[in-house]
Amino acid sequence: MLEQIIITIATAATPLLIAAIGELVVERSGVLNLGVEGMMIMGAVSGFGVALTTGSPWLGVFAAIIVGALFSLLFGFLTLTLVTNQVATGLALTLLGVGLSGMIGETLVGQPGVKLENIYIPGLTELPFVGKLFFGQDPIFYISIVLTFAVAWFLFKTRAGLTLRSVGDNHGSAHALGINVIGIRYLAVMFGGACAGLAGGFLSLVYTPQWIENMSAGRGWIALALVVFASWRPLRVLAGAYLFGAVSIGQLHAQALGIGIPSQLLSALPYLATIIVLVLISRNRRLTMINTPASLGRPFVPDR
Amino acid sequence: MRIELVKRPQHSALFCALSPFLALGLTLVAGAIMFSLLGKNPFHALYYYFIDPLTGIWDPGNRWQLHELAIKAAPLILIAVGLSVCYMSNNWNIGAEGQFIAGAVVGSIIPVLLPGFQSWIVLPLMLLLGMAGGAAYGAIPAFFKVRFNTNEILTSLMLVYVAQLFNDWLVRGIWRNPEGMSFPGTIRFSEYAILPQIWPDSGRAHWGFVFALVAAVAVWFMMSKTLKGFEVKVLGQSPRAGRFAGFSQARMVFFAFLLSGALAGLAGICEVAGPIEHLNEKISIGYGFTAIIVAFLGRLNPLGIVAAGLILALTYLGGESAQIAIGVSDKAVRAFQGMLLFFVLACDTLIHYRVRIIRAPAVKTGEAAQNA
């Protein structure tokens, strides 16, 4: 029973975790991409569409990643090359993604889904208590965990990670040192897009294997909030994602039990929790000041 | 090949005026490509999108369509005018959709809970309550931003979902019309609670459109002729300079959010007291988000926003007529609107920068310059 609950929490947390880890890298490079929701929903629709036409969920996952990355390039081109306002452009990416996905996905509504199967290792998966949890979940769950630690290692233990953080903290100095600020930011934005796309693919291939319009339902925004909540640290994103997963699973269980609280008010809980957590975390002004990448959201035009 | 930006010494007045039109033109081209990809004749599609809803201008038989245009434009203009003050002062309120719903809900209290209260005062009270509701809902992210330094983008957006769910609960739960079969929605408002139509003879456009025009002119006057408008601009462009001038950042946050919240709330109550005539679960077709596009297309200028609001309203109507006439999905409208915002933002670059496309690698151009 407990194992089952933890597994459902993991399923709810995985898309948040992947999208937030991607956005964390983007923000560490000094770019604020508010288009996570849009990239995610584009990943969801293209992943589902490709899996349905080819019959292969893995091709769907692959397509979701590619489409997410390509879609983020649109944002990258505007904010990095044309130096547009990052907040407005990110919003535009979300609005465009929601609109486009609705249009692309119109013929996919109600189609039977293709599910990415959980892994099964004879012997290990049958282990009591921990077998299903550690050896019997969907493959993307494992990817999300590996990704989190890989990003933590990359950012804080490698030279390339240090370079990326330096770009995010002071793009002027980084540029003066000969670092290609724009190039690094392009790569970071595309990584964020690929992660958001994968998170979307998870929604339409694992979480609820079908296409529903607006199925990301604000998860992209919650992922953005998670990055702030985690004060731009990967392992705290992991903790935060599971906390939110627990809240959303908790409210689903409460709805199923019918404890007399209207379902809509319970559904609002994850959003309310996001607000409360954001308020609590930002109350500590010094903590956020220290951790926020200093160049976050600031435009950069190299002087020549 | 690379693209290089050269900062202009002064912003270009030419592109300031031209960029919204350039963006519209590019959107039309991109839209034509999109419709061709969907297997539709792009000229037919664009005709139904942008011309067909306007035939009422010369054809009295279609005059009702112009009324529909005003109905759709009213909330867009009201909300976008408020948002322009927010964005000018660097307050990123993206939760206008939630403030719209809050205004609709709070404004509906009298006609829903006191249906017997019938007097001419009901409607003004509803409008005031709607504004108060929207403003109060907008005050939440403002309070968090001022008091706890919380990012207003995320809190205002999260509140949209909360407002939608709360409204859904109301109209399916305690406020549901017992005689409404099983449809969600409150009782129909009494005649005293309905916003009158402007010219009932030719169509159903209501006074909300007039409110929108008044709001646009009032905010334009405030922004360009009063100290408050100057304060908004100074604090938006340079908070430090604003502090030296003695302007309060915290009070500006509240001012921007309360104003935009009140206008969004007014748009909300006008929508339910106008064309819908009762509160239900789908009172908004994304007005709060589309208004963001309107605000930017209007270059954050209230008078430009009136024009932009009419154009975006046209895409809603055009989407309907294109769906009926040639079977283009109504979902295309949102994609279209999203593209428009992209092009608007991209074209605005031309105001501050000269764009140079360089074909040869950078080093060689440097050498060439030295040799010459």
C-alpha cells in the first residue's frame, strides 16, 4: 500500500522534476524562459502523435524531446539574437504552444493511446516492498532521477558547468573573458526545451496515455515555481517536485474518499500550495538574493 | 551568416509607428502558410478571418457582426488598458484572467443571492462590486510582491487556476440554478441586472464597449498628462531614479495591480451582465491571456490598444466564420494570436536596434576594414 502511494507520487512528480531541472539550467545561464508550459504541451502532443502513427512509444518520447528543443529555439532566437523582453517572449511561447498544440491535436482527441510500458526485471521487480519502486516503474522515471544528479554534477563539478554559471551571474565579465555568452545560452535554452518536451511526452505517453487539450494544466508554471522554491539547486528541485507530487496525489485521494470537500477546491490545492511555498521561500530575502543568478532575465548585447 | 544588432543612438520613431503593422503583415504571411499546410486555400481563410466579419460596414444586413466585434473587443480593451499600466511600471501581472473571473463572481452576488432586489441601483452596484472583486483579487499578488518579495508572475498566474476552479464550484454547486436542468450556471439575471445595449435595433453590443473606450482615454490621459503617469514610466524604466524622485515602489505595485485588477473585474461583470446574462463555468474564452497580446500589439499605449483590441476581436469572429465557411478548426485562432505576439515582439527590436546581417565570418570583416 505504502509502496503503491510512493509510486503514484513519483509518477506525479516526474514531469515536474524533468521540466524544472531543464528550466534550472536555463535560468542558471541567466535566461528566464516562461514558455515551459508551451514547450511541454507541444512535447505532449507531438510525442502522442508520433507514438500513435508509428506505434512506437519510444519514437514518441524522442519526438517530444526534439520538438521541445526546436520550439525553444524560437524563444532563443527572439530573446538572444533579437534581444526581446524575456518575460513577454516566454509568455508568447506559452500562448503559441497552447494554441498550436490544440490545433495539431484536434484529430488526436479520443484516440486510443500508446503507453510506454513499465520496466520489468525478472527476480528484482518481484522483490517485496521495494521491487516495484526501484525496478518496476516507467523508464522516464529513471531518466528523471539520473538527469537530476547529472545536472547537479555538471553544474557544480565540471568546468563547463562553472562557465555556464558564470554566464548567468555576470554576462559582461564572462564575455570579457572570451566566453561565448550567446552560444552557451542557446545551448541552455535548447536543453530546457528538450526537458520540457520530455516532460510533456511523459504526460501523454505514461501519465495519461491519451491526448487531452491543455493536458499540462499548469504543470509548466509549477515547474517554474519549483526552480525558485529550490533556490536554483538541482537536489532541492528533486525534493520540491516530490513534495508537489505528494500534494496533488493527496488531493486526488481525498477526492476519491469523498470527504465532503468539493472536488474543485481540492483540485485548487496544488496551485494554492505553489503560492504558499513561493511566499514562504521568498520571505527570506537574503537567501533568494544569494542564490538568484545575478543576470537572470537581463538582456545582453555584446559590445564590439 | 550571423545577425548583429547595432544599438541606435535614439529609438527610431519610424519603426515605433511601423512595427505593429510590420508584425501584422508577417502574421498574415505566416498565417497563409499555416492554412496552406492545413490544406486550405490561404486566401479564402484570410478572407473569412479578416474581411468577412467586417462586411457589416457596408452591408446593413450584416451589421450585427460589428456588434459582435464590439462585444469581443470590450473585455480585451478593458483588460489590456489596465495591463499596459502594469507592464509600463514593470509589474508582470499575467493573471488578468483570474481577476476577470473574480470580478464576474463578485459582481454576480446581488443578482444571484438577492434576485428580489429590483431597482435601477442594482446595475451600478454590480459594476462597482465587479471592479472591487477584480481589484481585490489583483491585490493578492501585489501584497505578496511588496511584503514578501514574491515573484508576481507566478502567483498571479496560479490564482487564475484557483479562480477558475472556484467559479466552477460555485456554478455547479451552491449557486446552480435549480431549474437549469443539469447545466452548470446560475439563474438568469433580472432585467435590472442586465447591461443595456447601445443600439438594440441593429445588434446586441452593450455598454461595456463604451466603458472600454472611456477607460482607454482616461488611462491615456493619466499616462501622458499627469504626474502619476510620469511616475509609472520612471519607476518602470529606472526604479533607482524613481526612488530619488521620492516615488514609492511599493505603492506603485499596488496601484498597478489594483487598477488592472479593477478593469479586468469590470470586464468580467460586463461580460456576465451583458451578452451572457448569467454566470456560468465558461464565461471567458481566454480574454485575460489574449489581452496580453493586445497590450503589446498596442505598444502599451491605451489608444493603440483600442485598435489592437479590435484586431484581436476580429480574429475571434474570423475564427468562427472560417470554421463555418471552410472548416478551419476554431483552435487555429489561438495559434494565430500566439504568432502575432511573437512577431510583435520581434519587430519591436527594430525600434531600438539596427539589424545587420553579416555574411562573412566576423574576423575577416575586421581584416577587410583594416585593409581598406
